Amino acid sequence: MNEKNKIDVLVGLQWGDEGKGKIVDMLTPKYDVVARFQGGPNAGHTLEFNNQKHVLHLIPSGIFHPDKVNLLGNGMVIDPIAFQKEVEGLRKYIPMEELKKRIVIASGAKLILPVHRILDGANEEAKGDKKIGTTKKGIGPAYTDHVSRNAVLVQDILKDTRTFTNKVNDIQEQHCIALVLQNKKCWDAHALLQELFEFFDAARFMQRFEIVNGPYWLDKQLREGKKVLAEGAQGTLLDINFGSYPFVTSSNTTCGGVCTGLGIAPNRIGKVYGLFKAYCTRVGSGPFPTELGGKQSEEWCATETVKEDATPCASINDPDPFLQGIALRRKGYEFGATTGRLRRCGWLDLPALKYACMINGVTNLIMSKADILSGFETVKICNNYLIDGGFTDEMPMEISELFSPQYKKFPGWDMVTPAKTTPFAEYLKFIENETGLPISIISTGPDRNQIFIRE
Ligand code: GDP
Ligand code: IMO
Ligand code: MG
């Protein structure tokens, strides 16, 4: 028995897309189990090795390693159709028998029904120009059904067919009636029925995997001395409680979500790896104080496509911040892994980073995409906000246009090296001093091997 064995955690410290997939894949050899604790197919986690790129949405990022088990935890919302598609995609690389050994699903995870995706779209449309810019994967409506105690859980799949189908049909029908009453005839009844057939097929497909009692299963792993890594999705500033509400996702993306999403007691949490990009990005609406090009960039990213984004001639050293932002997006390939949308780009926001370290109890920082800032003549970090004539380095309760970020400037660098006296080292040292935390790992490219370990 191993009472002291703890679970390590990796969370994103910004607005998602910090490179969690790559880092979890890189860390997996040190662990036996990788567990997702929240979110669903809104996530897009990219892994690269052997010149091959893989994007995962529901399946944890340890999947490419043999002899490791990947848990889809209780706190997740799982779309069976998306799950089946993802597994089918992986079968090109990993045989089904092997996938069945590497994936286990917690019985308490919630199911995303086809109608949840329709509701997600309808809610967004109703919000007009106040829309959140969700991934339209049904995340909000599925979690809403959970808190209103109507959700269909993974464990329901194991009940007899009639009980399961009746439950799904009842919920789906209630939502459709509500939409009709609101005069939102925003779905095609035939297509929805078709999707429902697909849903039931996919739910049957899920039964081919081991469905476990999540907290007991994890407890057993820990007692047997197995090493467990919890993989966060989204990022701290998208947390339902501590993010820039209402422009957030519908789950606890922060370290507390590990306890509520996996059934892990707080005193069983070990290291907390906090991952951040060397700059910031955000996809969807909502405040982003250090965005290059401000409102102009936000509007551009909400309406333009990848093709149009390539039209303006922009340099990473352009004096116009909007154009500089476009150049940064192109250099960093900042296009959504799930939706293909343009990611808004800006400088590192230190007050937000410190806030994220505090909320998560980060013990070790990891920086990604340090390579993307090479070639900039000047690199900036926001270290203060100016509000009502005074400076603060605290995240305000509500971010508004009435305050402005203040920047510290750093000379740019050509190459990211671990040497101690380069301009890049100055950048690192400043962040370490300000957060009081070590930057233990630095990622310098999308590939699994493009990494410096400083631990
Ligand atoms: P996640 O959602 O946090 O897993 O991140 P995404 O996969 O959505 O986005 C990160 C993107 O950056 C992916 O295209 C990765 O392949 C890529 N990436 C990750 N780390 C690095 C890095 O250090 N440098 C570069 N250039 N790309 C990286
Ligand atoms: P990964 O795990 C970046 C954003 C959406 C939107 C808001 C709410 O790849 O980092 P939702 O569909 O969750 O209701 O959308 O959250 N969002 C993400 N942004 N990375 C993600 O995941 C995201 N998942 C959701 O763009 O602003
Ligand atoms: Mg992503």
C-alpha cells in the first residue's frame, strides 16, 4: 500500500492552447496513467513526433505510449460520436486491441447529446454581438444539464437499451420543445434524427472500452504506487469560476478541478506544472488586455479566415501592433486546433500569469513557444495595469477598457539556448523572479524532442 503516492497535475495558465498536448506526451514516459479531469471535445491538443502531427480532443495525450493507461475522468463531458471518430482515427497508428488496453472511461462522465450541439449554436446566436465564441461542441449545454441534474452519464450506457434510449429521447425532446417555444427552429429534424441513430451506435461502441468507477480506480492505481499525471484542458483564464466570466468555458480548468473531476483529495496533489506560452493567445471573444492591435485584432480574428489573414504584408517587427500581431500569428501558426479559427495574439501578461500561479498552486513553470519570439527586435511583458491613475499588478475583478497594460521591454533574441547570459535568459530570469517559481522546462518547437529540461 502506498499512502503517500501523489498525483501530479499539468494545467494551462492562460486562455488555452499553451501546448499541453505536446508537454503531456513528452512527460508520459515518467508516468503510468494520464487522466483528463474536465472539458470535452472543445479541447484540441497537438502532438508531433516522427514528422507526424496528431490532434487529440477527448483522449488524453499519453495515448501514443505503450503500457500507459489514459483515463477519461468523471468531470469530463464526452460526445460518443466524437469519441468514436477519434478512436477510428487513431486505429491507423494503434491497433484496436491495444487502444482498448490504453483507454479507460469513468462511469460518472457526462454525455454530450446531439441536441447539446444545437443548443450551443442557438445560445450563441441569441447572444448576438455578445457571443462567447464557443467551439459549438455542446459543452455549455451538457454541463448545464449536469448541474440541473438531468445529465445522461456514461454509466447509463450500461443499462438496458430501453432505459437508456428513453432517457436520451426524453431529454432531447424537452430541449427541442423549449427551442420551439422560443421560436428557434434552428435544426433540421431529419438530420437530428440521423445524428441520434449515430449517437446510439457510438454509445454502443464506447462499451467496447473498460468503464470504471473513476475515484476507486484511481485510488487503486495510487495505492499500487502507479504514477499519475492529470492533464488539464483549456486554461486558467477560461475557468468557469476564476476566468474572465462570462467569456469562459463551463468547467473548472484549474487545479481544483482535479479534485472535483477525478475524486482526488486535495492532500493527494503533488507537483503542479503550470504551462504558459512565451506570449499570449486567445480564441473566441472576451477581454485580452495585451492583445496586439486591441479591438481591431479582436474583430479581425472574429470575422476573417486563415486565407485573408495571410493577405496583409506584415513583419514581426512592424511598428503597427495590429500588423505585428498578424505576423506573430503566422509565425506561431496560431490557428485553432479544434475550429481552425484565428487566435488573437499579444504579449505575455504577468499579472494574469501570477494570478494563475496563485489559483493553481503552481510548483513548476513550463514555458512553450520560446522559439516563436526569436527574431523580434524588442519583446514586451506587461508587468502592471494602469487603472484610475494608479498602478496595480492584480487582475481586476472585471477587465474593462478603462485600464491599460504597462510594459517592460526586453531586447529580442535570435536563438533560444539554455546559456545563462543571453537576452533570452534575461527574459526567463525576470519571469522567475516575478513569479517566485522555477521555469523547469522550456519548449522550443512542436516536436516531442524540441525541449530543454532545467530541473
Ligand atoms: P494545447 O491545446 O495546449 O495542447 O495546444 P494546441 O495543440 O492547441 O496548440 C499549440 C500549438 O503549438 C500546436 O500546433 C503545437 O504543435 C505547437 N507547439 C507546442 N509547443 C511548441 C513550441 O514550443 N514551439 C512551437 N513553435 N510550437 C509549439
Ligand atoms: P485547449 O484544451 C482555447 C474557448 C472557446 C470560447 C470559450 C468557451 O485546446 O487549450 P466552449 O466551447 O468551451 O463552451 O467555449 O472557451 N475554448 C478554448 N480556447 N483552447 C481550448 O482548449 C478551448 N476550449 C474552449 O474558444 O472562447
Ligand atoms: Mg488546443
